[in-house]
Amino acid sequence: MRTALVLVLLVLVIVGGVFAWRAQTGATTGPVAERPGESLYVAVPMGLFVAFAKVADEFAQIHPEVEILTMVDTPETMAQAIQENEEKPDIFISPGGHEATVLREEGLLDPDTMVAFGSYEVAILVPRDNPGNVHDPADLLNPDVEVISFSPPDLTAASHAARQALRNMGLWQKAEPKVEVTGCCNESFQWIVDGRAQVNVQFLGCPLDPKTAEMSDKTKVAIACTFPRDTYYIPRNVAGIVTTTRKRALAQEFLDFLTSPEMLLLMSQSKMRNDQELPLTPGPWGPEQEAGPVKVAGS
């Protein structure tokens, strides 16, 4: 993909919204689909957007007549849009799985289409000067830790996994009175940036990556530690078809393309997180994958 397009995509990640891909040239690398002028609307989490854009560009080369529209926002906002808006995406992608599970339970996501890929670790973030003196999860009980900012744990995968970890470590009951639930993951992160909280929980790389942690003085935030992997389920990107779609065949075709071995490899080379080093193969998703710290089938 051309350098100029990459720069545009990075800007789009910042501003969010709805965007579209078309083929870069008139030539195609495959047969033209018998669906002239169709569009497909996909809800894509911010952290996966750059990797997803690579796949969308590849799909556009094969099907230049198909326009890929995207909603790019926080997972909570995208899930709520599917719950509340009349116009819904055809495909929803959750960064961590739980948002997809919630929509599935509400009959808004087809369970037979749900597929998982990539993986995340859950991190504890603190202000740069670490006023709560937090170095491991048990330190959340320190007296100097007065506020722990969470995005909604009943909806947001990162907070859901953190709560599961704290429960399995026997810390949740004492830590819960310190927890302040904000509207979304970005807002909960802002609480440690501006000093309203001493601790925040997020996935690694969302927004702070340990490989670039030396840049964190710009955001006044540091990574204190991660939760032990054996205390929570394995969060994964989970994609599925929204039950209200009128474009099921096209949605399934794109979903199969997105999770093909070639595209998973491409995304892994394009900033897709796979922090728990799972095989680059798609996996199932359902209640059993979220039940606790167990291996995903096939991993």
C-alpha cells in the first residue's frame, strides 16, 4: 500500500468515524464479483485499524466493486452503536472478545460466525511517578492507591479480564471499593493522565506498548506490571456477523478472507497484537473461551 495511504490511515485512526476503501488501480488480481456497487460496513477497534486496513486493501484489489465502510471507535462505543442505532454494521470486531459475547447474548451477533484471532495481555498502568507505589497486582491494596479507573467491566474486555484476574487472585473484594467506572477505555486512561486515579487497567498496547514505553513521558503514564496469564481468560480479537445484516453472503466472504492464514500473517506484521504468542490460526469463541484461564482450543 502506498506511503500516502498509510499516512491517511493513521490520521483516520486518531479521528475515528466511517471510512471507505476502493481499489487503488483499475486492475484486479482476481475475478470481479457479481455484486456491482455493494458496500460492507465493519466496526473496527482503533488498535486493530492499521492491520485491518491492510486486509481491506487486499480485498479491494480482488473486489474493486465492493466498498468497505468502517466504524472506528472505542469498543464500548461500537457495541453501544449496535445496541442502539437503527443503522448497524454488518460485521463487528471486538478487541478482547467480551464485547462480542455481550452482543451475542443480546441476539445481535450470530454465534455461528464468531471467530477469534490474535491475543492480548492485561496491564496495570500508573502515572509516571507511580504515587500508589504499584509494582504487582497485590499493590492495588496499598493505602496510597485511592482510585482505580476501569472502563465498564460488564462490557469492556480489558476491564472484564482484569476483574476476573483480581477475583482469581483473591484481591477483588478489597480492591472493588477503590474502582471508579468511567464511560469508556479512553476516558478511564485519561483519569491517570490527569491524576484523578493512581491506577488504570488496559490491554498492553492500548494505548501504551512496552516496546515504546520510553515515550510514555509524553503521556505521563507508565506500565507498572501485567496480570499473571493464568489468572484470566485469553482475550482475543473476535469478529462476527451482526444478525441484522442484509449482506450475509458478502459479510461471510469478507470474514473468511480476514481470518485466512495469509491475512492473519499480514496483520501480525502490521501491528496486530498477539501478546500471548498463540498460533496464527483462527479459533472458536463462546462462553467456554471466556470462562477462565484456560487454553483456547487449537492453541
